[in-house]
Amino acid sequence: MSKRREIFNLIERFVKGLQTNDQDEIKAVLAQDVSGNLSTAGEISGNKALSEKLLVQNFDYSISRFTVLNPVVRTDGDRAQASFYVMSLIGKVHTGFLHSAEWGGKYIISLEAVDNQWMIKSMKYDLDWVKGNTEFINNWTLLDYAVYSGHKPSISSEYDSPWDVIPENDESRSSEEEISEVMFKYSFGLDNCDFRLHKTSYTDSVVFYAGSKIMESGARNLINNFKNTSHKEHSLQHAIKIVSIVIAPDQESAELIGYRVEPHRLGSKNLNLSTLESNFYSAKYTNKFIKIEGKWVMTELHYDAKVFVEPRLSEDIFADEVAIQGDANA
């Protein structure tokens, strides 16, 4: 089994522990001397203390759904750096109505392999958005809308991103995995206002289409557009479910289709008891990639903004397997 697959399995176990509010499952993946910096709870040291701060203390709910998006794992020997977004929903049904809280945020974890077992040595978490009945999660420090980022950020992309901590990944990956990572690098750089990282995901001549019209042509113009609009919300979150990646026969170009996941922008009218088993999306990406000097980059981004829905067919923690499927059986 590859190191990446082992760490994806660890992330799945960790997030399932969050979903079931199981402190033992969370503790099992944390090193004894783990350190944490959570925007919801501050700086914490030690396995027991950090696992406690990650738990929801209000147990009066019967519905719990946690989903991982944008997972990235990079490894170098016995160390690794990973980033991933988690969308969360907890709630209960009362008098025929759904009462719930939803929130989303991003994790950065640093890992070490000790006796052939990966453990989380440090963790950073930034809460990006929250909506609904926040009494369900009233043991955490939530967003202060008087502050630019809603809180003092825990993550600094320039120091913490997987690409900065581990510039050269030591495991081979499939083209699908590499393309997925480029898509997620686009999102991570944009959401953390790290445009130095963000711009490495596309060519200088990139074209961004909004529907059928060109929104921006050229990396310089696209970056300036994003810089000028990034302050419209306290924090952005470009979480993407990758639906498909098709590689051309010559292995030099590809197309990615993905759906944007942002429940906080859809309004509570889209979540109720009758739609609980549905997944809502706010936009569709159809992006073009080419390979330059052995590395995949985007040449076109086609962004079709519209709300659409599909049945929720799986209880899997990961939103899709495309990003991690390349070594699923390794």
C-alpha cells in the first residue's frame, strides 16, 4: 500500500471519528505530543486535550454527516503534509421539521511515520463558514464577522501548504491524481489568498469563462480579478467534487469536470427533511489541462454557475474517489 493511501485511510478514520463524536477514534491517529491550532478552540497541546476540543459537546442530535473534499497528501520519506476541507452537518428531527447546523473549514496536518505507522504530529484548522442553529456547536468559538477572516487565521499557506512543506513528492502518481491535485492547488491558493501558489495551477495565457462569456483572459487579469473580489466574504471556500477526468490518447491533454460544493451560499430553503438525502451544488467546472515539461496545468476554466441537485447515493467520507483512486489497490 502506498504512503498516500495509508494517509488517506488515516484521514478517513479521523473524520469518521468527528462524525460519530468518538474521542477514542480521534485519539488513535494523534501522536501523544501532538500540537494543535484551531480557530474554534485556540492552541492546544497533547493527544487528550486536542481530541476533546475537536468534539461537539452538545449530544442532542441524531443526524451527523461529514464529507471530505479537496484532499491533498504529499510525502517525503517518513514525513508528510496533508490538506483537506470538511463539510459538516448535524441535527435532529423535531415535530416534523429538520433542525440543524452546518459548517465548513479546512485542515492542515503534519504527519510522521513511527514504526511504520503514520501519526498526526500537528494540526491546524480554520473555520470558513457556518449556518443554521449554532446552539449545536456552542462549545466552539465561531466566526466574528467584525474580523476580516472571521477569526485570526491558524493556517498560513506560504508556510503550511503541502506544496511548500514538501515541494517534491517522493511517490509516483497517476495522471488523474496529479490533475486532481492541480485543481485543489487552485482552490487552496485562492481560498488562502496565496496567489503565488494559486497561479502555478494554470498557464500565463489561461482563459476563464463565466457561462458562455470570457470573464478574464490571461493570468495577470485573472489574478487581479480574484484579488479584487476575495474580500467580499470573510473567507472563501472553493470545495470541489471531481466527477470525471478524461485523459487524451496522447497523454498530453485532459478535461476535468467538477461540481462546486458551498452549502452556505444556497440558503436554508435548500435543506429540509425532504431534501436531506440530496446533494446540492452551486456550479459546474469544465476545465482543460495540458502537460508542460511533465507537469499538468490548466489552460481554460469553464465555470457554469447554477444550483443543481443529485441524490445522495453514498455515506462515504470522501466526496469522490477520483482524487485518490490511482493507487486504491496499491
